[in-house]
Amino acid sequence: AAGVIQSPRHLIKEKRETATLKCYPIPRHDTVYWYQQGPGQDPQFLISFYEKMQSDKGSIPDRFSAQQFSDYHSELNMSSLELGDSALYFCASSYRGYEQYFGPGTRLTVT
Amino acid sequence: AQTVTQSQPEMSVQEAETVTLSCTYDTSENNYYLFWYKQPPSRQMILVIRQEAYKQQNATENRFSVNFQKAAKSFSLKISDSQLGDTAMYFCAFIPYTGTASKLTFGTGTRLQVTL
């Protein structure tokens, strides 16, 4: 079965740089979520999109923005990167907000 | 707001034995779902089992089963015949049933080590 695809899998950036993370949901899933997981922590919700419209917003910094495109893929844009942004970023998708299936994550390291 | 509590930071079990991971939650919602996710060393988040709050019957998936006590707001995970591949962090998670785009609220996780 098709799974959620995230790219890139690993990303190294310097402070103050910009990063773009991409997510391709499971086919026919209408909702995409972004989570951030710091070392030794549980995943924290950032933002979600339902049918290409922002649906909910969590503790997402103003430096971050996201959108969902017409083909349902989503991108998380992160600017003015800080050392504290180093984390594992998950994208998940679901159909009608039911159970969420997670991608493999993008490991972002800010140096 | 919902909260999910996992009071066991770490647990250990011998291969082939049974282990139970605890989870409690707090919510004012009447309709919701509960999940257990597994995160092995690869860091992939894998859905293990789900429970709909309106169902009284406890969910089972092969060696994994839950004990769902709605009145007590308790949702424990039992792993039978533990295998080395079960070694992982296990997260309990809650989601209210709104029909669309609800976020998962996770507990802090229980690290399970399966030993020989």
C-alpha cells in the first residue's frame, strides 16, 4: 500500500537560512498534518490542511508557513532558521480526519 | 483541551512474555478516538491499534490489544508474546471526533525494551 512520502529525509542548514519540506499524502487522503518532534519528546502539532484550506494551527512559529497544493501535496517553509528548530518533522495524512498515517519524517539539523 | 498521560517512562519485558503499557486521558468530549503509535529506533511513527470511544468492545490487532475503560478514562495496551522487534517508544494519542482535520494529542511515551 502507498504510504506518505516526505522529502528530503535529511537536511542540514545554517542559522538564518531557509528550508522547505515536502509531503505527499496517501492517495485519496484529504487532510495533511505537520508535527515537530524534538529529541526525547512527543510529536507536537504544527498545522493542518483539509481540502487545501488551513484547518487548524498549533504552536507553529511565525517564521514557518505551510500550504497544500491542488494535487494535495503540502510544503512547510521555514525561514530564519534557529538552532532550536533542529528536530524531526513529520507529515501525516488522513481521510476525513480519522486515523493519521505518518511519513518517515525529515530530520532537520541547523548548525 | 485534552491531556494524555503515560506514567511509565520505561518498561522492560522478556521475549515471549506479556507486558501492559498504561495511558490515561482527560477530555470533556464524548466522541473521540484513541490510538497507540509505535516509534522504533528508525523514528518512523507506526499506527499499532485504534479504539473508537463509542465502541464498548476492546480493539485487538494480532498480539496487541487494549483495555479501554471510558468511565475511568483509561486506555492501556497489552502486548502478548513480546518479540525483539517490539522494542520501541510507544505513544498513546487522543483525537476528538470532529469529522475533519483534528490534531493528535500525544502522551510523553513509554520506552519498551524487549530482552532475551
